[in-house]
Amino acid sequence: APGSGQTYRLIANGSALTEHVGKKLELTGVIEEASAASGSETATSGAANGPALRVKSGKVVANSCTP
């Protein structure tokens, strides 16, 4: 939720996300608890022991993260 301040690890195709570094994205997926968030996908940096978002789809909503 916007403004919630929660940090999630992203379980996604890292090469697909690389081209969007610095952009604001809207991601859709499934929240997984830390114990279930493992696998062969690349987990990007974030809260190492926190919940993870297994990304199913996404879109660019702004070319910059700054307001």
C-alpha cells in the first residue's frame, strides 16, 4: 500500500528488472513469508528475512522514483 513503508524482497527475473532500475513500477504478484520464499529465481536486495513478493506481472508507472 502506498506510504506503508513495508519492504519486500522481489522474487523475479532479475534480467527483466535490470532495465527498469530507477523507475517507479507497479508490480503484481503473491506475498510469501520468508520461509517459503526460496527457489531458483533471483531475489533482489531488500529485507533479507522479511516477506517476499513473487512477481507475476508489472508495468512502469513513472520514469523516476522521485515525486
